[in-house]
Amino acid sequence: MRSPGRWYAQAPLAARVALALAVVLGSLLVPAPLDHWAYVHLSLPNVYDLDWGRMLRMVGWWPTWALAALAIWLHRRGADAALAARQALLVAGSVLAGGLLCEVLKLLIRRERPYVHAGHWVFRSWSAHTFSTAGLSTPSSHAMVAFATATMAARIFPRLRWLFYCLAAGCAATRVLARAHFLSDVTFGAVLGWAVAWGLWIEWGGGRPGVVADPPKAAASWR
């Protein structure tokens, strides 16, 4: 029996696109009815005054993962320069792809941050700050970057995958607790980030020998 990962990689393009769109849209629409409830009941406005809150927020900050990519390259280049460069580029690429896609979607969706309107949805008009994402909420860039890079790191270092995913989930949770994002912002960003990294992995990482630190474990984890 084929695993979901192998089925998706080998499925017709139309089926892959349809499934991806269904999952991504579901991650935005399914939690949306809970947005106001989460704003009211899942609140810790001073979360970033706490050490653990600041730490988790950094998981969604792109320089954190840029430094991680540099560390991977520096650590592995002595043993295998090509492997080191490929792994570092996969991590850096997930940061770049996730971050850029997030900014484009914010400009298209244009939903403002929850704390501005007491947890209610308000969409910015196209005539107001047309090309600025400042104050826009959907999707959460922290959640998207955190999950894109955590997913890629989990592919490269499969034994640490649950650590990466837990850190990414914690980062997303703090964005809701801080009232900086709606619940649907972070679920949407998390799924999009995962999908971006998964796509990069399938196209440029997963099927290529020597990409991962532990080939037998990695092969089992994606097939």
C-alpha cells in the first residue's frame, strides 16, 4: 500500500492541485467561525514579556532560520560540501518561499489584525495602502515561516521532527495569545508553510540520494 507522500508525488497534477487547494482552503475556512471566540477566550496579551513567549516567537522570525541554514552549512561542509550546500539551501529556500507567498496573500486577502477591531473581521480597501502589508493579518507570517522551515528541518533531520513541529506550533499559539492574529490566520499560515516546504522537498530534496543526514530514516519518513 502506498503511503500518502508517495501517492501525492505520483498522482496526476490535477489531483495534486485539487487536494492541495482543498486542504489549504479548509485550514482557513474551518476554524474561521471560532476566530472571535479565540480572541476573547485565548488571550495572554503580555505573552511576549515572558521568556518562553519571546523564544517561541523567534521560531517564526526568518533570521533565526537563516542562521540555522548557515549553521548546517558550516557544520557539514568539511565532510560533504555538496550535501551541506543542498541542505542549507533547502532550509533557506523554505524561509524565502514561505515568506514571499505570505506577503502576497496578505495583500490579496487584506484582513486587518484582530486587536484593531476587537476581534471582528474588517477588510482593508484596495485604495488604502495598496502595496503595504503593515497591519494585515492573513495569513500569519510567523506561523507560515515557522512551519515551512520546521517541515524542511524535519525532512532533513527526521529524528528531531517532533521538536521542530512543537516549536512551530508554539510560535503559532503565541500569535493568537498575543491577539496579533486570528485563529484562522495561524492555521492557514501553518498549512501553507507545510505545503510550501513539502513541495520544495518533493521537487528538490526527497528523491535525491544523499540529501538527508540519515538516509534510511529519511527515506522511511517521506515515502
